[in-house]
Amino acid sequence: MNDKNTKVKFNLFNLEFVPYEGKFKSSKSILVECINKINNEKTINHKAIVIDRHENRVNELPRSLFISSAAYNIKERKYKCRIALIREGKIPTLVNKDNYTITSFDKLGKHAIAEVTNFYIDVDGELPVVCCEFNSNGPRINDIEYYFRQISSFKMLRISKSCKASIHMKMPVDDVLASLADVLKFEIKAKPNRLNYLTREVKGAFIGNMNSLANTIEPKSIKIDAFFRDRGKSTNKKNMKAISFVKKVLTAVQKDSKIAEDIDDFTLEFEKKDGTEEVFQLLKGKVEIETECSFKSAGNLDTKELYTKVAEEFNNYLKKFNG
């Protein structure tokens, strides 16, 4: 890789809608109606549908999102989309690379800084599968989930009562929950400002105690390694409390994609019901597509090249995924 190229990573997830009673619609048809609404607003009214995830939250900056483009490829039965997050609060500054002087963005006028994430949606089956660029500064999986949930909900189209993103894992969470017999070890790491949410969603004292400890000493992040027994050493006594906690974490992750992004790390070493041992990693365990892409201009990816490269890998994955 040279300085004119960069590596871009993508994660995959299903986007599943639950229609309102009496609305006999599939997840695919609901998604298509949402995208039609987005595109109609843009072509007819020349506006984007902007949704603030932090609306009505006290003492938090807005998290305003909008889909800037959603073009359909008839041949491949895929939507090529871009979602933007408007930067609020403190914004970046310009640096002159010749003399390293700094210039502030103080004359933006009607313009704003936005972080953009590319994502592609396969609608060949009834359940849409999304291939989403990982962008640590921009919109993420739970932002896309939230955006489509709001558009399909009673607030706008009134065709869906829920929208859920299910992240594709190398080892599905369902398989871990079904086979978990005992816990050998787990590591959990999170930022203190995320622990309040995790405490509400992962019921039990363990996360609550992590939260209390973080509030006491105010670290940038907090990590706990818990060991129960060494790998390869069997015992008839199972640690039921550890099993219960791990199941609570995994069930919460399964129900809410935001959990997976609020936890910095979760690694589990466990014994399966058949006596074998396995390792599950929440972050590194996500299915991932990685490609190299050139820049069209300074800091701007060549999105046509990116789609061409990723679409090939995405199609190969879908063939395996669909059997």
C-alpha cells in the first residue's frame, strides 16, 4: 500500500423490520419504501431527511444523520448508499503542510463539516443484507439502524414498528448461547461514559459495579479480566454466576446492536456442551471484508473503485452465506 491508497474495512449485518399489524410487508419491501421516501424528498423537494439521534436528550450535542445518496443497481440488485453525520461542537482546523500553520473554519456560512460512511444493501433475498464501511468518526451500524427505524415508524411512513440490525459474526451469538456449558475466562473493556447505558441494558450487579468503580476513579477506560479455570483442565463444578453474566451480555448484544459498539472489547473463553473449548470475540469476531482503495482527491476515496472492489467480495460472501 502506498500513500495514495488506504485500506477500508466493511462489516455486514441483516436489516430486519417488523411491520405494523395489518401491513403484510417483508423487510425488503419496507426498506425499499424507506429508500423511495429518501430519494423522493431529494428529487422533488431538493432536501435531505435529517434525523437527530440525540433529539430530546439533555446536555448532549445533536447527532444529526442523513442519507445523501441511495442509487439502485438493477443488475446486481443492490443499493449503493452514503450516510452522513454532521459534526457538531468543536470542529477540525486546516493545516498548511508547507509551513504547518493552522487556519480555523470560521467562514463556513451555511456549510457544515460531515463524516460520511459508505454502505451497500443487497436486496436479492427477502431479508436485506448490508455491507457497511467501518468509520470510527462517522455513522456506524446502529446509526443506520436508527435512521431506517425512524423513517419506517409511525413518525413518518407508518409501516414498521421496529427495525433491528443483526451483525454477522464468524461465530454467531446464537451458537455460543446454545453451546455454552462453562466459562473459563472473559475480558471486558468499556469507556466510563458508555457504562451507564450498559448498566441499564445488561441487567445484573457486575456492570453496575464496573460503573461505580469508574465513577470513583474516573479512568479513560476500564478493563476487567476474569479467570475461572485454565483451559484443558476439566471440572464437574460449573460457575453458574459467570455463566449467567455471560449469557446476559450475549443476549443484550443479540437484541441491541448498540451494545456491540458501546463495549470496547469482550473476549470469552468457554467450554462447550460437547466438552470442547472455544474462543468468542465480540469485536474481532465480526465478519469483515477488507479492500484497498485509492483517493480521488486528497482525503476523498474513489467511491466507484471502492464499490467495484467491495461488490465482488460481497457477492462471494453472499453465495456462501446463502448456501
